[in-house]
Amino acid sequence: MEHIYDMVVIGGGPGGYTAALYATRAGLDTLVLEKLSAGGQMAQTTQIDNYPGFENGIDGYELGEKMQAGAERFGAKTELAEVSAVYLTESPKRIETSEGTFLARTVVLATGAGHRPLGADREAELTGRGVAYCAACDGMAFRGKTVAIVGGGNSAAADALILSRICQKVILIHRRDTLRATKIYHDPLMQAGNIEFRWNSVVDGLLGEKRLSGVRLRDVHTGETDDLAVDGLFVSIGRSPETALVAGQVELDRGGYIVADESTRTSLPGVFAVGDVRTKAVRQVITAAADGAVAAHYAEQYLAETH
Ligand code: NAP
């Protein structure tokens, strides 16, 4: 007879490992499936200053490892596996992965959100050839060079600051004339000395044959275009949720996020969604972690009522 876990968590970010920590401490037999390494998106951030308890901030990768170790101390298991299909209406619920099939009484969806592509022609072809999505991961490849970054949110602001310390010049391209990013970023951006702004502008085309050599910008008010020579383009225009696996099984909103309120319960009994992948107002490490604790609580309640 195949082993049936009380809980399988898909995704080892802060939401996933907090669910696993709380579940194992409640005595649930818990497995975390993670395709790469603990931490999720957080692992790509070098400095996290808004997760309490670390007065000097902490590296996101290190925080991910600590969250994994904390859950494993109480018996949570981790399997490095890529999930290929889930069958959430079956009983037990079935998860197919690169490392085999896993069965579970409850499933916590903690798959997070990936980068949103710009949608420009030849974007996929030039990715890794000048087009990038993560300053902390790929910034060093542009040391001493000129790069542009598209976006006006917290991610674009944080990435622009990282790049300003590595690159000779950073040009921030935003489609409006004010940043969406919180005020804490504004002064450092203005004071960096090597960050320029192109307001009211969008990227209309990617230039270069085998490698990106520049971008065509369009002024959203006048429609005028001009070409800007850059060695790299970082796209930082938000996230899109990783929900392709569960589409058609749990309810999604128009943006593709899993519909779940603060209880983290989805439209399917015994299936919970935590962190950036669910509908919520504030997507932060701390709110993902909070979701994990709540999911474990309701999973425990569900198991008590049904098993
Ligand atoms: P975001 O807050 O949704 O911002 C996306 C930005 O990209 C916006 O400025 C948006 O413009 C622009 N944009 C969207 N689609 C575009 C397109 N097709 N072309 C050009 N520009 C486009 O996303 P994010 O910055 O990735 O942040 C995601 C979440 O993580 C947020 O909740 C954020 O607060 C959080 N986060 C927090 C921190 C921190 O607190 N330190 C750091 C990173 C991320 P408009 O402004 O015109 O809509």
C-alpha cells in the first residue's frame, strides 16, 4: 500500500515551509515538494529588511534554508521534485512528479508567482542574451555596463538600486510619471547618481541581432519613438501566479490567482493556497508565512472532521 501523507505542500517558499512547520508540530505527516531550493522568490533577494527578527536584515537564500531547517527539525520531509500534474478531487489527492507519485489527504498550494514577461517581440529569444528578469541573479553579467530596467513598483526600485551598484548607468523606464514603489525607495533612487529616468515611456521593441543592443521606447502621450542603446534590459513589471497545474481544479480569479480568503481555503475541500499564489492585498514574506500557519490550522481541522 502506498504511503499517504497527511499533508503535501507544493512549493518550498516561506508560505510552504511555515505550513510544514505548523503541520508537523501539530503531528501531521508532512512532505514539501520543491523543484529547486528552499525560499522560492525570496531566495533571489540578497537583502531582506522587512522580515522581523533580523535587525541587520538577512539574505533571502539563507532565510529560506533556515525556514526549511526549522520545519525539518520537527519531522517535515523535503523531496526535490518537479510536479507535473495534480489530481486534487481524488481521494487521496494525487501528485505526479519527476520523482514519482505522492498521495496526500490535504494539499497546500504554495507555488508562488513567476516573473511577468514584457510581451515584446523576440523577448524569449533574447532572454539570457541581454534580456533578464532578476537583478540579484544576473546583474553581475552587466558589470560596468549600461542597462535599462522596466517597471515602477517595489521590485523595479529594489532592482534598480542593486544594478546601480554594479553597472555604470541604469535607466529606469516607467509608463507613468510617478513610481508605484513605496517612499522608502525614492530618495536612494534619486541620490544614486547613476540612475536616469524615462517617464511616460514603454518598450516598443527590442533591438540587436544575436544579442540585445538597445530598446525602442515610445512616449505614451506623444507616440514618439526613440532608440536607446543598452547592454541589458531587466524586466520588472510584476509577477504572474504559478497556477497552470491547478487551473480547472480550483477556482482562479481573472489574474490567475487562486481564490482563497484569509482562511487559505480554496474552492476544493482539503486544498489550501498560501503566499503569493492566492488572492490577497499584500504579497510579502511575512504574509506568506502567516498564511502557512493558518493553512496548517484549517488542514488539521479538515482532517479531524473527515478522517
Ligand atoms: P507591482 O507592485 O505590481 O509593480 C509592477 C510595476 O510594473 C508597476 O509600476 C506597473 O506600472 C508596471 N507594469 C506592469 N505591467 C507593465 C507593462 N506591461 N509594461 C510596463 N510596465 C508595466 O510588482 P512588483 O514590483 O514586482 O512587486 C510585486 C509585489 O512584491 C508587490 O506587492 C510588492 O510590494 C512586493 N515587493 C516588496 C518589496 C519590498 O517591500 N521591499 C520588494 C519587492 C517586491 P503601474 O505602476 O503603471 O501599474
